[in-house]
Amino acid sequence: MADIKEDYKKRPEKIMDTVRLFSEKIKELSGNKELTEEEEIVNKLREAFEEWKKKEIYFESVTEPDLIDHAIYEIEASKIKYIYFLKKAKKKDIRIKSYL
């Protein structure tokens, strides 16, 4: 019984090791390099902007009062997320146009 408990304790470590191995192998095979911090911020900024715009489209499509409230909260959350990454980009003096 103690062996089974010990196996379960080590299982997450084994899974993470396997995930790391696969991740490294995929990067190696695809030739992708690690993103720089600037590239990561720009990607997150783009994703946040796209999310914000999708939430606005959702808002325009709903008619139920509860769903309208939900859509408003979702838009506000997306906007805050976008502003966060925008501030982060400005703080790092990242020029977005250079990544377009």
C-alpha cells in the first residue's frame, strides 16, 4: 500500500517531466525559438485587443437583460486586460509598429 501512495506522489513529477520533454522536442522539430519578453507582451496585447473586440460583438448580439449585464462585465474585464498589457508595453518602451 505504501508503494502505491509513493507512486501517486511521484506521478505529477513524472507527468511534468514528460511535458517538458515533449515541449522541448516540439520546439526542436518546429525550429521555433523562445519568444523574447517583448514579443510575449506584444502577443498578449494583441490577444487582449481581439478578446475585447469579440466581447463587444457578443454584447451587440445579446438581448436578455442578464446576458447584457454579463456582456458588459466581460467587456470591462477585457478592456482592463488590454490596458494592463498596453501599460506594460509602454513601460518597457516597446514600439508595437515594429512587430506588425
